Amino acid sequence: MRRLALHRALALAALVEGEDALLAPVHEGVRVLGEDRYPRILLEDGSDGGRAETGGEVRKRFIGTRVSFQYLGNEGTKQGVLKDRAVVDSANAPGAVPYWDVVDLIEFENEAEPEWIRIGYYRKPGARLVWGSQTTITEPISVWKRLLISTAREKTWFRKLLEDVVREVSA
């Protein structure tokens, strides 16, 4: 969370200073490239350090393959098939280990609700791309819906977030 907050703070600081929103210098050797509020870091040589290429790898990786996880304690394991994946480059400070947040659609056969959503992340500490989430939340879609509705009803800050999301998606 802090790495993303730092990046957005740097990018927004550059925008507040009146820099061009598409090419704002953030600090020596680094630029912010982005649209709207979702900028991307570019290195001095104009590259993104391989982030987009690896993001594509994260997006395509394992779709159609079996995935499994083990419940804590002796509650067993769950196996399913990764049906789809959304990937967001979790921009962080230049030179830091790159991260990609993922939202997965997993199908679990023989479940009353076979489609489940999992949120996690990958990281690439060197040349190797690794699953970074030690724990995830993986629930049927109906549980996600109930969680979002319940939280939005209880917390105005969360309801505002969902309203902003709907407004941006609808634009």
C-alpha cells in the first residue's frame, strides 16, 4: 500500500506543480507517464524496466490451468481452474521490486457456486516472477457482492470509492 501511495503522491505532486500530466518529472532519471490518476513510471532511458512485458506475462500466465490452495489448519485444500485474470501494475518507487496486483476468476467444479474471485499479487525480485500473496481472499461472487454491499452501507468512505469506480467505468 505504501509503495503505491508514494508513487501516486509523487505523480500528483508533479501535476499540482503544473507539469504536463502525460510527462511529469518526478525525480532525477524518472518520469511519470499516465492518463488520468493512474500514471506509470518510466526510467531515464524511456523504458519501463520491462514492467509492461512482465505485466503481460502475469496476465496470460496460468489461465486455463489448475490452481489450488490450502486452508489454514486441517481444513483441506481447494482445487479449481483459473478462467480469467485482470492485472494492474502496482507502480512503486524506481529501482524497487516490481509488483502486479491480480484479480482472478477461478472455477471450482462441484460447488454450489462454481465461480469464485481471488485477489492477490505477483512480484519480480530478480529475473523470476513469483506469486507474492501468502494469503488471499477467495470467495464465491455472491459473497464478494454481499461484502461490498455491506461495507458500502456501513462505511461512507467505501461507498464513495464504489461510486467513484462506477462513475469512471461508466464514463
